[in-house]
Amino acid sequence: MQILVTGGAGFIGSHLVERLLQEGHTVTVLDDLSTGSEKNLAGLKIQFVREDVKDREATYWFVRQSDFVIHLAAAVGVKLIMDDPYGSMLTNIEGSSNVIRACSLRNKPLILASTSEVYGKSSGDLLREEDDTLFGNSQKHRWSYAAAKLVDEHMALAAYKVGSIPFLVIPRFFNTVGPRQSPAYGMVLPRFIQQAVRQEPLTVYGDGSQVRSFTWVYNTVEAVVRLMACPEANGQVVNVGSSYPTTITGLASRVNRCLNNPAGIIHVPYHEAYGDGYEDMMYRVPSTEKLKRLIGYTPRTPLEDIIEFTAGVERRDTSRWLGNRDLSREIVNVG
């Protein structure tokens, strides 16, 4: 197929583009490079267009030329959202609206990437797709991202309901991590790894009791590719993530242990890290029952392997950590 990937120069997007090319598809990437990089696509035989999905005319044009659309373009990262909540919401709502509208007009199948953030304040149980959402008040800018992505989901599902989008899947990503992920926008694991590689103390925001699960990017890509080809997933919202939890302090300890960093951990209050208007989610771990039922696959790559491989990429020496294992290839056989 001719596949359009918005945000394809970003972290998840570039890995997905590589996989789509391996599958024999032709790929066009639409990306404004606000958080992505052309370096992530170096050497790939694709059509690259530097454009913003908020540009309606450009978005409509490239959707029309495609057989399938994967919409990943978004303002992401806690730091970016807190620094510019208004601009982030414009990107996430207006950009997604353009993509959804274009797919509706041209009856194009669509994968619309969403996020575990839409669950908001959770109760401490595994999060299921049918669970209710609960956000903080509008003065807490932290929730602007979650609210915008939930609006995106509603728009896409409404278009699907009236029959203007023939195929729709909304994967909700849970803390995808791996090579090419930048620490610049508040992403916790690359920041920890960068600090540990430099033998610096790891900075944990808050008390570190927040619980998360971390998903290897190749697992995420595998799930997306399988969902694209799954008729039973049509019209569905599906969690894509690892169901193995860890606290943020536990994650920091694992990173220090894996990378032999003696510098330890320091805790930084939220207001020092993000300023006023921040509120955290204390528990965010998915139920993956639906994903496994639909595609027979769930992400299960061990966190230690993820840390060591990603750190090896940071040091340009993956063989040192994993004895010449190529996790990007063998990972699809896990789970």
C-alpha cells in the first residue's frame, strides 16, 4: 500500500516507517520536525514532506494520495505540554481534526494514535479500554494533553460511526521507550539513561512512588502493524503497552544497577521541575487482554533488556550490553 505516516520522523514514527518498508509498503512521511528529526529517517527510501498537519490543504492532499493513514503527529512530552499548553492543544486537536476530516472525505482507513494519558486519575487497577476517565481541573495544565487526545478519539469514533471512515483503530500507547527517544521533552527513561551514562545522580520528580509500565518501541510497532491487518479491531480502542509495573524510583534504581552508576538518586519537587499547574497520575498500567485477544500478541520485553539496549545505543555500543543480540529483530517473537 501507499501509506501516509504523520509524525513519521519522530521516535515511534521512524521505527514504524522502517517496519512498513520492510513489509513492502511505500511510505510518505508528513512531519514539521518540531520534535522529530530527519536523521531518524536517514537512508530510508521514502517521500518526506516537511509540513504541519495543521495545514489543512497539505494534509488533505497527502491523505488523498494514500491508501492508508497512520496519524502519529502530536505535541508530546510533559515538559512541552507544561511549557506551551495552548500550542500543544492546537496541534493535537486542529491537526487531528484535519487528518480525520480528510480521511472521512476520501474514505481512507486510519490508525489514530492515542495515549494512556486519557485515563487520567486512575484507581490503582489495570486500566481497561472501557474504563471511565477522570481529569483534574482546567487550571492544572497537565490535563490539557489528555483532554485534547480524548477529543481526538471522540472525533475519529464519530466519523467512523457515520460510515465515512471504513476502518479505524485507536491504539492507546503506554510509555513507549527505546532508541531515538529524546529526553528533551520530559521523557523519563532516556533522561535517566543519559544521566547514568554520564555517572550523574538520577533526578526523580516527586516522591517516586508513581507506577508506570514501559513498552519497547519494537513491541509497539509490532502491535500497530498487526492491528492494521486485523478486521476484528475495526472501530476499536486498544491498549498497547506492557502490563509489568514499576515505580519511578524502582526504574531509576534499575537504570543505575544496569549501568553501574554509583551516583544514586535525588528527588526534585514537581513545582521545581514543571512549575505551577502540574498534577501527576499515580498509577498507569494497562490491561492487555483485548490486544492479545485481537492479535494474539502482547509486549513482554524485559525492562532490563530495554534499559541495556537503549543505553548501548546512547554509548554507540549495543554489543557490549547484549552480546551482539539484535533486539529489534528477535523482539517480535516475544509474547
